[in-house]
Amino acid sequence: MPVLVLAELDYWCARRLTLEAWLIFLDDVNAGVYRIEPPTAADLARCAELQAGYRDLGLGIVDASVVALAERLGEPKVATLDQRHFRAVRPGHVAAFEIRP
């Protein structure tokens, strides 16, 4: 999971769930359930390409970082509720993402 996603998850948990949900998630992160990855320079360059290429879609840095990390790791699946962005973006390593849940 790109480290940038943490800020977005914190926001959504505060807005739609409870502090307890966020704290449970952080417990899982700290237990190693999720691998948190900082963006590399190449990832950030790819984010810029994606944001410029999908300018009309309004692709933000968090979603772009998910795409860049998935490409770097060769991961075809993404876990997201954002069907709009992730169905529209064409990753460089597969024809389209498998969107979960």
C-alpha cells in the first residue's frame, strides 16, 4: 500500500466510520498485515505522467501512487471503492486492473 493512502484512509474513517475503525486498521499496519511503501523517484515521475494524462479525470496523487506502485510490483489487483478512476486508468503492466472488493 502506498504510504500516501494512509492520509486518505484516515480522512475517510473520520468522515464515515469511527476513530476505533482507524485505530484497528493502524493496529493491523503495525502488525505487518499491510506492507506500506514510500514512493520512489520513479513512482513520483509516473504519478506526474498519470496525472497529466488523466487531467480530465481529476486523478489525484493518492490514486496515481496506487497505480505507480501496482505497476512497480506487477500487481494486477487494487482494493478500492473508487470504481470511476480505477476503471478508467490503463496501467502499464496489464490491460486493466482487477478491482476488489
